[in-house]
Amino acid sequence: MDGFPLKITEAVCLGTSLAISGICYYLYRKSRTTVDKLDDAPQLTVNRQLKHILKVTPGACLQYAVIEGTVQPVGEPLTSSYQKEIAGVLKKFMLREHRLVWNSLSHTWTDSERVVHQRVNVVPFMLVGPDDTSVRVLYPLQASGAHMEITHEKFHQVNYSLSDIVGQYLSGEKLKGQLETEEMLKVGATVTGVGELILDTDGTLCLRPPSNCSQYFLSIMDFDTLRANQASAAVWWKALAIGFALAGTAVLLWVGRRYYYHLKLRWEREQERMEFERLQAEAPRARSAITGLTDSTEDHIENACVICLSQPRNCILLDCGHVCCCYNCYQGLPRQQCPICRQSINRVVPLYHA
Ligand SMILES: [Zn+2]
Ligand SMILES: [Zn+2]
């Protein structure tokens, strides 16, 4: 693309849309792989049979399996700090600060959130099947999926004095308040676990994060809902990847269209020049007619080109009709504009004197 400038906005739009499309495609592939792995994972019932299945499995380990059971603590359970009757095995306390920040671009107050404090407590627990067979859940904090329920939520609003309000408008920041939440995985909740299932040397069944980099799930939803959520996430990522790829293609087409017109213009000027040269070379008589000068008057200053002052004026600029320059100087004009009246030049024709 010699001499063809790619505008900075076009380059930025193209780069951004292709980069976002790439990220979305990567996330789509990841969600799709997770869905495929969930489809391939055997769904097992937590009962006495499970130990026998693992005993005959090589390495006493199933790399990716789905189980469902009721949450029971191994020792003493945790209790909610706000509702003493609620017992759980995982407890997460979070304090978030909500602020309104003045956005000088959009001239509005926008909400911003920041985690001020977070505390997680966990006690060993297991998933218990219908016949009291249990599976120990290892590293539950590494699991994704919705397995916590909100047990407490309270927003502490801030009361302002007049001086606070003045200060807020000067600083461009308003403190709205603090939101405290407590989430728990409750004892007795039915949980779907997807991960690596092993039979330990002491005969304990354990569920742990898969060693083959598959996703580890603990969820209070049933398996079908869990799978459907992953599948819909994959669809969304795919749609976004296609959308951004299309946006990138649109920018490319736009640039291509501009490049096409650029080439077309160059080709047209080249054709115009060849036509001019052909007319000049065709007959010496015609040439003198074009120049409008005889050999004896070649230095006649009145008819000289206004740009180079040495060549005769030999072309008519249209649509304004000015005869002011030679063809070489016309081709050298930085813009397609008449040097006399600044009107744009649509066509140029040789000058003939009858
Ligand atoms: Zn000239
Ligand atoms: Zn003109």
C-alpha cells in the first residue's frame, strides 16, 4: 500500500475489535470444553457401590465425575454471626464500600464499589449419600459455581452534615455507605460436586480439584442447571466473538473501499496523462495547436504557465474553465483545485487553438 495512509482511528478500531473478538473466542472455547467435559463425566450416586467402582478403577481415581450429596461437617460446624440457628461449613463475610464518583466526561455521578474487608472461614465437610456413604470435599475454596447462600445483608447509609456536602462537590466523591454481606454453604444443603474422585489409602472417598486442569464445581443447583448455565455462557461468548469479528471485518472493508478509490484515482490520472502524451506525439501540427504557440514565440511570457513560468499553458481545468498552467504543473498540484479560483477540478482537457 505505497503512499496509502491507514488512519489512526481505523487502526485502533481494527486492532481493538480483533483483540476483543480473540479474547471472546478464547473464552468461548474454554466454556465449550467445560461443557464437553461435563457431558463426558460419569454421574455417580454416593453409595456403597462407589467404593467398589473406584477399587476396580486404575489408580483408584476417576479424573472427572459428578456426584450429589447432602453437606455434613466432619467436626463442629460454623454458625452464622447474625442468625445463630444457621449452621454451615463455609462462611464468607464481605464489607463493600459504595461511592458515587463524578464523571467529568459524561457529567454524571457513577457508582463505584470497593471491597474493604473480606473474611472466609471453612471447616472440613463431606457430601453424604442416601445410604450414609460420605465423600470428603477437599479444597472447596478452589471450586467455582454457586454454592453459597446469602444469610445476612445490610446497607449502612451515611448521614451528611452541610460541610460534608460542600466537601463532596469540591472533591467529586460521595460516600453512599457500606454494604455488609454474609454468605454460607449451609449444613444439609444438597450440593452437586464435579471434580476428581479418589479412594484414599485409608478407604476415605474424596472429591478434589481435577489434576487435568478441568474446572472444579460445587453448586447448590442440580447438574442439568449447572450444565445449562455453562452452555449458555458458551453461546454468549460465541455471539460476542462473532459480533466483534464482524465489526473488524467492517473496518477492513471500509479501509479496502478507500484503498480501491485511491487506486482508481491514480489509474485515472495515469490514463489522462497517457492520453495527453498521445495527443501531443500524434502530429507536430497538432502539438503546435495544443501549445498555441509557434516556434518563434516559444518564449512569449504572456502565455506561460502561472506555476513554472517556463512551459506554455496547454490545458483547460474544468468545471471552472481556467487556462492557467501546463500539464506537468497540473499533475503536480497537491490538491485537485484550480490554482486561480480554488474550485475543485473534475476533468482536464488539452487546449486547442483553431
Ligand atoms: Zn507549468
Ligand atoms: Zn479556476
